[in-house]
Amino acid sequence: MKNKLTKLLAITIFSISLNAFSLLPLTPVITISTSYVSATAGTAITPVTITNAGLISYYSISPAISNGLSFNTNTGAISGVPIVASDPVTYVITATSFFTYNEDTVTVVIAVGIGDINLALGKPATQSSTYLYSYGIHAVASYAVDGNTDGKFSNRSTTHTQYEQGAWWQVDLGSQKNIKQIIIYNRTDYCCVNRLSNYQVSISNKADFSTHTYQQDFRVAPNPKKTIRLDASDKQGRYVRIQLLDKDYLSLAEVQVMGVDPLHFAKVNYSSARNDFGGFNNVPNYANKTAFAAIKADGSIMAWGNSNNGGTNAPTDSGYTEIYSNRYAFAALKADGSITAWGSAYAGGTGAPSDSGYTKIYSNAVAFAALKADGSITAWGDSYSGGTGAPSGSGYTKIYSNRRAFAVLTHDGSIMVWGSSKYGATNAPTDKGYIKIYSNATAFAALKADGSITAWGSPYFGGTGAPTDSGYTKIYSNAYAFAALKANGSIKAWGDSNSGGANALTDKGYIKIYSNATAFAALKADGSIKVWGSPDSGGANAPTDKGYIKIYSTAYSFAALKADGSITVWGDSFTGGGNTSSAPTDKGYIKIYSTDRAFAALKADGSITSWGNLDNFWTVPINKTQTHPLTRVIPRFIQMHMPLALLSPMAQSGHGVTQVMEVYIPLVII
């Protein structure tokens, strides 16, 4: 009787379970809480969650989640605190049912930025007076912007004024900034904490604070710090002042002004070109060789550097939204689609179209091509390199370039080219169905939806020899070769054999390829790295351990960043790699920037360590580490610690890779 009851109960439970399952679709049906996450290194993300409307056994994700984030296979949720800045990564979350073997997928893109930084770190600071202590401690104003929050006076880490009415301290941020919060660290010696119990904090665009954009009184001493969070719209200002409202000594351990710089630089710079586009020549715009230009918050433009190449004579009006560049000129776009160009007349500094309606500007080394909303094109600049000869008509969707030629896609996937015939302006494929075009210095390679590839241009450097099979998902390049990646992580390469066009990796599982001028480096999901190409340029001696999340490069070396913020370098020691390089050995770095000859690694606190050839000549190899407080943290090359007039152009390397500007002693960070 007992066995019969047990069986009956089991059948009943099973029947109830089946009835419950029948209420859900047997096929997984999932939705995601967001399709894009803009995260900040060191700050927890809002969890990405999955809503389930079907029968699901488990979740999986591809590629594998990393960089401090975790994936829950039971719920499909992504959570965690990203450790370092990284490019956007597209993740595919798959829900699988064991009962029907059906699947459903959703995607989410996660990008990790460097977030707010300390705008005051290392900036010029002044105070109303300086207390002269008899034991050799000179408590100067700069102690409050040195990155040291130690509140003990004897450790030479706090400021100190004379005993006076309204004693003040202030910092000059260099230009108007968007300020999100101010963090004040008080002196912590028992005798003196309450001296800072009646004070005023002000933000102004004038050094004398005759006007201000923010001012607030505080009646409680920071113990040990006070965080002042400004409203959602932030506050803009160049100067920040802390002033006593009574008569006393003023001592500060540290003042951190957190925010972002409102300057908006050209769309492509040497650091992003080399590290973010799958190869230096795949960029939509060539970086200017010897000048800089940036859009201010009011839409006006400031420029500096070589006067012949756009460092002077920038437009004086406002309303600009984007700046584009080639090696020797700039072109700026307004909201109405009108264009103003300046710089070398030969390279397109003159001759820009006078009408409006343009939506984007592309460039090669010495010419520009602008695209309208209707898909029509206007080009200007060097006539032999594509400044003339642009295709007529409309319907073009995107423009690509190498050094001296342009290629454009139409809606049906056909290709048209113009510029120098030696660089691929002839013999382009005549069929249709192409979805993207890639380039190295002198050749093009076009990818179809089925993953097949057609190449043209210089036969010595990748214009011939492309793989004949299909299934490729992306093409990467260095100066003289191409490398194509399949969905299974296998690689095929072609082009100059000495630069990685031969002897590509034969195993699978690679998720991304990086390059410098003459070598390639491929990264697997487990963070392991394999290389090929010129051994002198990093095509050999890559690190053998795992856990790397991104690779950066100069002209002839590589630097790889781990999730813990540690860095490994290899390649030419003269340009930041090799065993003799003075790369940092500590951890905590969140991103690396580079020129053709040097690296600079950024920490979350805004400090930078730079190494490689930090001087201005190729003839004298110098490998040295310099750690600087960050003057202006934007992922662009901008001035640090020296007047802009000291910027000077670098010499050509003779290796076919364009150089960028640097300053004589400190590295100019982009």
C-alpha cells in the first residue's frame, strides 16, 4: 500500500510539474535590461539583468567576461566593478533549454572609460602667505596638489599660511573645466584639525575671484576629508579657492578637484589610431603630424603647434562640433554641416567646400573627403592623392583610405576608388556585396558578408595573396601586411613576409589582433598572447603568462595590460619595449597611451608613468621612466608642465610610419 501511495504521489507531482512547465513557452524567450553599458573603471556597474519568458536550463556568454566583471550562469546577469578602461566589447548572452534544445540570444555592449580625474593634481597653486617653520619645513601651496593626502605637518605634506584674517589657498586648473566634486583633506595633527572649521569654497574663471560660478560656506572641519558634490550640471571654472572666514592659520593636506576637461580634440590621434582601429592605416582620419586643435565648450577652436600645418590660423568663430585631421591640415564641421579648413594648402588647408549639409569628414595623409546625408562626396587636398576625382552621384555610405587613395562603399556593396594608382586607386573589385574595407599603407582589403576577402593595391604589401576561403569576421593590418580573423579564432596573414605577411599563428581561439608597424600580436580569451612578424619589432619574445586584457603599441614595440593593472612590454627597446625598457613594475594602471616612440600609462588617480624614447631625436636612444601628475587627462596628446611653445615636431623615422609631436623633456600625453 505504501509503495502504491508513493508511486501515486510521484505521478501527481510529475503531472503538476508538467502542467507548470506547459504555462511557459518551451523555447527560451529572453529580454535584457540594457543593450549598452557605459562603465567607469573602479566603479560598480548597474547589474545587467535578463527577463525570462520561456523554459531555460542555463545561460552562457561569449566572449568570456573579464576585467572585474562576472556572469551568473543561473540568471544571466552581469555585475561587478571593472578594473581598467577598455574599448567597447559586444557580449552575446545565450539562454539554452535542455528540454527542447532551443536557444535565444541577446547582446550587450560594455565600454569602460577612465571616468572623472583629479584636475588639480600637479597644477600651479598659491596661498595668501607661507608659514616659515624653523626646522626646514617650507609648507608651500603645492603640497595640497602633490597627490599625498597625509595630514601630518611633520611629513612635509600639508600647506601652512601665516596667522591672518581670511587666509586663502587656490589652484589654477589651466583652463575652464567641468568640475563635478571637490574633496578637501584636512590637516590631521591633534592640535590643528579645528582650524578649518569656518571656511568658504569658491570656483571662478577669474584669478581674483571678482566673480564666481560657485561659492559655499562650511562650518564643520573635515575629519579627515570633506567631499563637496556639485549639482548634476556640474560647475565650470578655472580657479578653485579655499578661504578662512575668520582669523587663523590655514593648513590643507590635499585638495582634489574631480571632473572632466571640456576640450574636444580631433577625431583621431596617434594613440587611438595605433591602438583602436585594428591597425594604423584603418583609421577614418590620419592624425596631424605636428599640430593640435581642440574645440572649447563654446564651440570655438584653439590650435597650437607647427604654424604651417594648422597650429595657427584656426577659425575664429564658434559653433563647431567636430575636428578632423590629416597629416598637415585640419577640417572642422559645424552643426549645419558647413566646413572650415586650415593648415597646409597642399594637404587641404584650403579648398574646402563652401556649401553645407555634410555629416562626416574622412582623410588620407594629404587630402580630405566629406560625405553628405544623401551620400554625395566632395574631396579636396593633394590632387594626386584623392583631392580630386571623387565619384559623382549619391548613395555612398562610408569612405575608407590608405596613405594616398580613397575607397568608398555604396548601398549595394560595390566599391569605387580614387587617388594614386600605386596605392589602390585602380583595380578595385567590380562585384558587389562588400560590407567593409580595410587598408594598410599602400593596399586595400574588402570583406563580404560571407567572410570572403578581395585585396588590391601594392602587390608587395598585401594587394595580392589574400585568402581564398570565407568565414572571416575582421581584417587587421600593420604598415605592410594584413591579418584576417575567423569566428573560430583562426588567423590568415598576407603581405610583406618580413612584417607578418607570413608565418601567422596556426592555432585557434584568438579574439583580437593588435599591430605596430611591422609585427602583429594576437590575444586569446584567457589573456594569453602570441606574436609574429619582425622579431625586432615585437614579433618575438611576447609574455608567456595569461591574464592580459589589452595590448598597446608604438611603432616597433608592444605593451600589454593585465586586469590587475600591471604591464609587460616587448619589442624594440628604443621605442618602449625590450629588456632594457624602464616600463613600470607596479600595478594599478587603467589605460596606456602611446606615440610612435614612447608609452604613457595612466592610473585612476590621474598619475602617469612614461617610458621609451621621451626626447625629440631618433639618433640618441633614451630609455627612462618619468612619472608625472596629470595636467589634462584626455585621451589625446596634450601639453604637460611646459608652455605650448615648447612643442616641436619629431623627425621622420625612415621606416614608413608617420611620427607625432613630443616635447623635449616631459612626454606630451594624448
